[in-house]
Amino acid sequence: MMECGIIRDLMPSYVDGLTSEESSRAVEEHVQECAECRDFLNAMKEDLESEKYPKIDEVQVKTEIKAFKKLKKVMDRMIFGSIAAVLLVAIFLWGFYENAFLSRKSVMSGDVKVTYESMDGVVRIGFEPKKDNVLLDGWMGVGHDETSGDVLTNESGREREHLTLVSCGISPVRREFDKGSDRNFYVSYVFLDDGTVIYLNEYGECERVSENDILTVEFGDKSVEVMLKELRTEAGAEKLR
């Protein structure tokens, strides 16, 4: 039987599977009979196995870290995509809201009901929207000649009043508030016996004009001119309808 020293020198190669069949057989026969060498071989195998496991764990950790980084990139892209989608939807909804409820649009004559009230020389012309959930508004401006661009004036030389009518939708956010307010727009005139007309302008000031002055009402599809003295009767208001 081989000496223990020789067998133990062969054991590292034997454990790694590098010994010849003859040497392997010699090691196996020896450890069957030698308890000390058998214990030495088992201890060597345990040491080698304990060295392998950390290496395996290290590779596994690196693999898991790589997979986690890849997953994180995917999640980051998904989060960025979701944020971008939410922003696009928000922009679209704001654009829709602004167009539907904030922006003023020209009013077509067919969408407006013109009312007339007269009492003791005070005439009130009303413009009411025919559509539900719509507010009417208007402002007085100065009319210009379409060809020359010059300011239009009356016979007295006074600038001709130009009423522009616009509308906007009633916002669902302000629905209860807006429904409680008047959806109509009014123009009031006071006719005096000397041919003078007084009306309240957009600044809350009373202005004196001549009954021969002309009022131009601008709808989205047409412009209508009416002389102020014609508004003494409903026949003048009929021109605006």
C-alpha cells in the first residue's frame, strides 16, 4: 500500500478529476483502509466546495444586478411615457376647455333672438342666445371702411358706433354661477324731444349722440346698419333680426 504522504499529494488532482485511472484507483483503495487519509480527503472536498459557492453566488448576484438595472430602465421608460401621456391629455383638455368656454366667438345672426322694449322714450334692445349653455357679450368700437381703412363717421362728424357681438360656452366649473347671471346682452337708449339720444357706454358713462347717428351691429355672418331714430319703434329693431 502506498504511503499516506504520496496519497495526500495526489488528492488535489484526484478531487479535480485530473489523475489517471490507476492513480485514482490507488487513492480510493487507500482511503478505504486509512481513516486519517479518508478524513483528510473529505475535508479537502468540503474546502473546495465552500470555495465554489461564493463564486457561484457572486455570478448570480451580478446576473441579478444586471437584470434589475434592465428592469429599472424599462420602468423608467414606462413612467416617463405615462407622464408624457398625462401631459398631452392635459394640454388637449385645456385646449378644448379654452376653445369651448373661454374664447369669444362671433355670433351668427340666426343664433340670436333680438328683443325690443320701449317705455317713456327709453328703448332697450336685447340680444339673447337661442342655444342653451351659451353667454352673449358685446362691445362698442369704432367702425372702419373696408377699402380705405378710414374711420367711419356720421353726418355730424362723430365716429360711428360699431357693436360687435360674441359668445362663449358656460363652463361646467362655473355652471351654477353663470346660470344665475343674465346670459343676454343689452343696449339702452334714451330719446329726448330735441333729437338727442343718451346711451350708457361700456365704461358706465352716459353719452349724448344724435338720433341721426348710425349704429352698426356686427354678426358673424353679416353687418346691419340702423339709424338711431329708427329704434324709437320696433320697426327699427326689426332690421336687426
